[in-house]
Amino acid sequence: MRFLQLALLNVVVMISGGCATPNVENYRDERPVLDLREYFDGEIEAYGMFQNRSGEVIKRFTVAIKASWNGNVGTLEEDFVYSDGTTDRRVWTITKVDQHNYVGTAADVIGEAKGTAYGNALRWRYDLALPVDGKTYHVSFDDWMYLVNDKVMLNRSEMRKFGFRLGEVTLSFRKKG
């Protein structure tokens, strides 16, 4: 009986360890420092893809972003063009709450997105109403953004539903000008 309890405890520890994610504060000393008000100001282009949970690329896309700030409140207008010719638009309103924290809203975001930035990294989490084949699914996004230099930022996002991994979105941002 004792052996069974230890084996079960070992399985629980392995499963919970496999679900661990890095802490955004681990990046506090990384440079250049990401300030969303500086990076997302002006025109930015992005290139991305969505991969399903087996790694197959399902969609590729480009995004044209126009961003501006009024004090601590920013607007990001994102225009998507997908590889199948379809288009989409998302307009974010992002508020800088304090030195490290941001909140955001958009029409297809359920509630508020919450972000925390340290050093060159931002972790951005939100639930999205995602239309697929005439139905709308509520999925959770866990975005990690890393500023490479003053022009380039990389983004990796995991999508989940009911705790199950659906796939991953990868983006490369390039600030114009």
C-alpha cells in the first residue's frame, strides 16, 4: 500500500512539473527593456502561423498594426490577412496599470486580458471568442512576447480549451520606421 501511495505521489509531481511555466520576473535583467508604450507606437507589421497540437501548420497570416497612446491608454488596430484569403480585425485598448502590469480589452476578448512585463518579456493572458466553421469557441491564450531589439519582437502563444492544449500561435513583429 505504501508503494502505491509513493508511486501515485510521483505521478502527480511529474504531471504538475510538466505543466509549469516560467515566471515572467525571471526576465527582469534582460535587455532591451520592453515598454509597450514605446514598442506599440506607430506602424508594426507581423507575420504568423497557427499550428495544431500535433504541430501541423493550419493557417499562416500577416497583420498590419497601427498603434497609438494617450498617456497610459493605448489603441492597437490589428488587420489580419490569412493564407486562405480571409481577413479579420481586432482593436485592442490597453491600459498601463503600473510599472509592470497592463490590462486590455477587445470586442472578441472575454473580460480583460492581463499582462505582466519584466525586462524584455511580457506574459499576456486572455480568453478569446474564436469563430471556427460557423461556431464560436471560448479559448484561453497564454502569450509570451520577447523584445529582441527596438524593431523586432517575437511572440509565442499557447491556446487551450478546458485545460487541453489546442495548438500554438507564433508571431514575429517588426516595427516600421
